[in-house]
Amino acid sequence: MNLLLLGSGGREHALAWKIAQSPKVSKLFVAPGNAGTAELAVNVPISPTDFEALKAFSLDKSIDMIVVGPEDPLVKGVYDYFKQDKQLAHIPVVGPSQSGARLEGSKDFSKAFMLRHGIPTARYKSVQAETLQEGLDFLKSLKAPYVLKADGLAAGKGVLILNDYNEAASELQEMLAGKFGDSSRTVVIEEFLSGIECSVFVVSDGQHYKVLPVAKDYKRIGEGDTGLNTGGMGAVSPVPFADAVFMQKVEDRVIRPTIQGLLKENIDYKGFIFLGLINIQGEPFVIEYNARMGDPETEAVMLRVQSDFVELLEGVAQGNLNTRVLVEDPRAAVTVVLVSGGYPGDYIKGKQINGLDQVQESIVFHAGTNVVGERVCTNGGRVLAISSYGTSMEEALKTSFENASRIDYDGKYFRRDIGFDLR
């Protein structure tokens, strides 16, 4: 089959790496891709949200399936665009409908969905400018720290965790006044949950589901989980505390009620569901849903999918995922992310990357790179994701750290303590 993958980050390079291994794939295209995907597939200079250009390309290249990496095209309705167009309706899109993507695109919708279907999550209240006083009163009823979330997508910057009530009250007013544009016209105030987090990935055909390998990512820029939040500085899989007992609770209390809830509400959902979970004394609570795979967790999770991934994607498209086999690699897999100097603040692009040819026994997934002339250069905040196998997490990390040190570019930084809280 001819397959088109949408996106340009480390997640998409990891998906392309796994998809390209399938004998079912004749041609793989990535729109727009990066320097890494160019080695596995044909990069196409089309934005994932330019639906008309995607239509023309899909028809011209006889595309048989589209796999959506990032959230933007899902929230903007790429699934619906293809399904409702007579010329495109035969091309399955792996990703939820626009209605389903609200699980990620609207914090208010996702929290209300959890409440309707009895899915464990933190207490919350959604407020708008006209209900500001109710929001302030709810804040007073909570203990610090205070969690404020912009309702809509805010490029990963719409969540604030504040220790002071007055600061939280001030930030709430700023958000409602448009600090994050239309995304924060509604703000979700949440009770803070204290525990240890993990990421559970589910792939669903709308009725059946498979649970992919569990991962844990590290969001803070500084070692010891300090400093500003980032898009993710590394990930590990498996997660020791996500054992059979914990995962049974996740299936019973979160996954099944989520799939059944989508069905009850007639929401068309054929794709990935990312469950951001927190383990509180052995009990799972949902922090957030995402409507796609996580990044950088995908770079570790794809290493641990041993069976043909395209088989699963076909099962999603055809509605018979329950007949497909998912085999997990028993080895540990880890990802260490190399970022640009200054990230997650301002940083300079275009730095030449050296040493990629020195990497041994790791897979280098490109996140923010491009090719200038014949040289691979930095083109984003998160630049590379060094991913490795090991008989243990420690062994896999050792390999990734060694290779992270072999690669060089001006301003390179990476955390040397990924997995510190699991050892």
C-alpha cells in the first residue's frame, strides 16, 4: 500500500521507522517530514493542515491510508474532510473525527466527558470571564499548588501550576482576558494531584482497542525535574509501577469507560488515545487525554512494538482490530532528547550537527532538523531523540547517554538523569 504520514517531529520519524519495516508498505510519504524521515520515506512539502493540498497529493499518488501524527490537523477536522469527500472517502484516516479530537482540543469537554462516564480525575471547574467570581471562589476552596489550564490548544504552554493564591487569581484573569488568545477564553481550574505520572497509549477502531507499551516522559528542562516545562526531554518504557495490577485498574476504570463513552455519544474515533495518568498510591487518575501519540514517548514505544505496526493500523481502518496481534518486545527502550541552547525559551536555528555517523547501537530520531546543502542542521527546540534498547532501563540509558555525547552542535543540551525516579 501507499501510505501518507502527517507531521514533522520525532514522533513522526519514529512512526515512519516502524511503518517502513512492514512488508505491506510499497511507498511511504511524510508531509512535511524532516531530515530523518527523508532517509526512510519521501518527504512532501505540504502542511498537515492544508487539506486541499493533501487531497490533490493523495489522489495523484494513489494513497491507500493516512496516519496523522500531530493534533492540529485532527482538531481542524482532517478525518471528517476525507470521509465527507466522495473522491477521498475510500482513503482511511487513522485519527479521530473532529468531534473525537475534542478530547484533546478542549480541556472543558474532556473533563466533562470524564465526569459523565465516571472516569477518575481531579476535581475541577470551568470558568469564563462572566463567571470569574465563581472561579476565584473555587480557587479558594483548593489547597496550593493551583492548576490553571487553557481550554484549547496553546502549543504546550497553556497549563500553569502556581503556589500562591494571589498569583493564581491574577493569572486566571489574564488568561480569561486572552493571554493565550481564544484558547483561554475558557479556563479549567483543577485540584492538584500528587503522585507519579505515566503515559498509556491505546489504539482503537471505535469499538475494540489494543494497549501499546506504557511509557513515562520527563517534561522539565532541568535535572531532578526542575525548571520550565518542555515538550519532553526523554522517555522510558516499560514503567516499573505500571504492573499487571495497576494496568488492570487502568483498563477497568479508564480505557473501557472511555471507549464505551465515545460509542454512547456517537463519536467517531478511529485512532490513538493518549492517557496522561497519575498513580496516587496505586490508584490511576486521568490528568489529560490527547488524541494522538505522545512525543517523545513514541520514540521509546515504537521500539517496543515487535509485531507489524501496519497490521494494527489496518485493523483500525477496517474495524477488526480485535483480530490483529500486538507483540511487545521484552527489552527496555529509552529516549534521551537533545535540545537547542535556550530551549524552551528563545533559541537559534541552523546550527550544524556533527557526529551522527559516530552513533553506535542507538537509533537517532530527528525532531527539529533539516538539510542545508548536504549538512544536517538544527531546525527546532527539540533536535534529536537518541533511542536505545537494553536488557534493563539502566543499560539502555547508558547507550543513549554515550551516543548523546558523540553528537555535537553549538548549544547542545540534554538531561543526564532520565529515569532517575524509577531506579
